[in-house]
Amino acid sequence: MAAQLLSGQGFNNIINVAGGFNAWTSEAAFLAEEKGLALFDGVTSVENALAVAYSLEAGLKDFYDSMAVKVDSDPARQLFHQLSQIEVKHQDRILEQYTELTGKPVTRDTFEARQVPEVLEGGLTTEEYANLLMPAYDTVQDIIELAMSIEAQALDLYLRASEKAKNEAGKKALIQIANEEKAHLARLGRLMEETLT
Amino acid sequence: MNWRQFLTPVKSIDTNQARDYLAEKRVEDVTILDVRQPAEYEAGHIPGAVLAPLPELTDYLPRIDPTKPVMVY
């Protein structure tokens, strides 16, 4: 019905998803449209968008580090370390992006000083994540699944923030970060397939 | 009277095809539109989907880029 309505309104490339969300089995994002966006309230500049993103990645890195300490099995610990390292690379990428977009050099210290504490990608605290996902971290597969749901949540947050960004360069930066989260998600998907086979 | 003649053909794909389709696109190249109610959206949605509940869908149209593909569910 929605698809028909749109096609009558000048939209000529409409794709209807048969079965809708009930049939969707890939990663989902949850939470209301506005949740987590308060973090990006001041996205009036590209600097601001990137600084918030940087601190979200830092929050996630801390989360993976704390999980690495908690788990008992070696493969699980190694995987959490690996995920943590990926977040460090992602932070480096955000710093590069800052320089690409503003022409100004930046060091980790500048962004570290602007940390948003306690908050993960997706705009949730670690505890909120644990409660929402009720994850079991026993197997490598559980951990990849957890990481994938976090990345999906992050992708969703960055895109929702980009929709609301008041500044065009800030919006572009957020879209670029969302695309990197998407690539990250695809990498985790491949890792999952390798683990299962 | 055949009502179908008034309906524009719309492409329909299943969720696996939708996942593969999205995997090939950059996030800014397709609009994902969730036309369910806000509570349903909150409980779970396709990452990156924009909420535009069916009863208010026409109010949201000016914000959607008609040159991009729009995936609806």
C-alpha cells in the first residue's frame, strides 16, 4: 500500500520488501528515532560530528577491552582484542577524515580531550547494551553476533544523526562514517561465515 | 472494472534479496522507509531506516529524494 502511494507521487524507483520486517533475519537496529541523537545535538560543524563519533568509537573500544578481561576462553579473549583494535583503526580513520575535510592536522590528544563518557556507539551505555541484548559471550559466534548488532546500531545512529545534521559538511562526514560501519559489519559477517564453516 | 490498470507496477523483493541489495549500495544511495508505527520501529528496524508511519506518509514525502531508490517495508 505504501509502495503504491509512493509510486503515485513521482517516485519511480520503489522497492517493496515482501514480508516486511517480520521476515527480516539480518541484524536489526532498535530504539526510537530520536534516541542517542542528543549526543549529536550540536552537529553544527564537521569537527563536532567527528569528535562525537571518535568518542563513541572509544566507548566501544573500552567495552571490548573490558569484555576481554571477563571471558574465560582464549579464542573469545583474542576476538575481543581484535575487535578493540578495529575500533582503534576506526578512530585513526576519523582523524584522517578530519584532516581531509578541514585541511587541518589533528592528534589523538585533541579528540581524547573531548570524550563523551560511558557511551557506546548507538548512543547506549555498556550496561544498557548488556540489558537490551542479554548476550551470552560464551562462544566466538556469540561475540561476533554481539559485535554485529552493535555495529548495526552504530550504522543506524550515524544515519539518523546525518538526517538531522544542520551542517552540510557534518552531514557528509556522518554519512562517510556510516559507510565505514557498513563495511565493518560486512567484515564481521565474513568472519562469522568463516567461523561457522 | 480492472483496478490493476490504475496501479503503477512496483518491484517486490524478499528480505534476502533486500539484504543483498543494501549490501551493494552505499548508505546515501538508497532511502529505506519504515512505514510502520513508531512503537514497532522502536522495537526493531532495518539499520538506517527512516520512520514515516503510513498515516502520515504524505507529510514525509517532501523530505525524501525522488531521484534515489526507495526501499519500503
